[in-house]
Amino acid sequence: AQKITQTQPGMFVQEKEAVTLDCTYDTSDPSYGLFWYKQPSSGEMIFLIYQGSYDQQNATEGRYSLNFQKARKSANLVISASQLGDSAMYFCAMREYSGTYKYIFGTGTRLKVLA
Amino acid sequence: DTAVSQTPKYLVTQMGNDKSIKCEQNLGHDTMYWYKQDSKKFLKIMFSYNNKELIINETVPNRFSPKSPDKAHLNLHINSLELGDSAVYFCASSPGHGNYGYTFGSGTRLTVV
């Protein structure tokens, strides 16, 4: 079974609008962490935002927020006021512990922001 | 100053050769990683070191051997390169194994011909 699922291979959004990128996860570790990364066409990986499994509030970092729904095991990334520079691949990732630490990335969602 | 630097950025080599990729971080992080990103952009962890100690060793052919001379360096040596090894290899570091985001290097694009 997939540990991290990103069901949207590609998304379009109009500039200045908000967009939600979906991520669902599966783990039996009660203490896990969820991350989002951005990979622009230049290839580097950029850490965006983190959510801990025990965090009561949704994480926010500037225009990025994480819509954490623990019961549904979802950790969707919301980008507000999209900019052209937001066009990139976005990866959801999870850290869990099961005897050793495991870090698992989703397959990514390619976001294209339209002018 | 580059936080996590990998060299080389590009590597083209023939099948059967042995090559190394170097990684250095100047962030004072305790934990370093190697990830492989395939042509479909899928990222898979290969190794993780914490203070020079191997923590994660995923199912990776033993042709791949990481070496961490100190906690600021994690090099990847690959023996007998195969066509399927062609990928982008990312080095990353984090303050520990806790809930920290990684800082990634810029990647090394390896092409085996």
C-alpha cells in the first residue's frame, strides 16, 4: 500500500487564486511528521512547511498553509494568491518511526500557474 | 555560502565504471541523506547518516557505498555502474531525525551510457 498518495499528477491555477494540492498518508506510528517540498524546473528541492502529528493547529508559512485532517489522514497544501513563480513540482513527504526512521515521498504534483 | 553542496553537478560515464559523488554541508546538521530521483521524479531514500553513523540503509544494491568521514560530509561511491543507475542523486541534511525539514543539495545528474 502507498504510504504517501498524491492523486493529482498535474494542476492548473490562475495567478492570484488559491490552490490546494492533495496528500493522503498511511502510518501506524502515532508520532509522525508531514512535509511539503517544492521542486522548480531548475531541479533544486526546497522545504516549504512541516506539520507534526500532535500539532493542534494547522501549520502556516507565509502563503503556504497545511490543511491537516488527522482522522482522514490528509495533509493538503494550500497556496494562497498564486504567483507565476509557484509553478513547480510539489512533493508531500512523511517521516515515521517503525524500528528505524523512514522518510517517504509522494509521487508529486506538477503545478502550473497561468497568467 | 552554499548550505549543502554536491559535486559534480553532472556526471556522464560508461557502464562498468566506478564513480563518486561528494556532499558537504556547512549548517552544522547532525543528519545527512542520499536520495535518488528517477526519471518519473520519484524520490527514494537510499541512506541516512546521523553523526557519521549509518541509520537508514534502504534496499539499495551493494554497489552503492556511502562514506561519512565526518558529520559534515557524506559521499556516495558507486561501483560497476549500470544503465539503471541513471538518475538525479540528491544529498540532504537536517538538524536531526526529528521533525525538521531537509536542506537539499542541488542534485547530481548521473547519466550512464
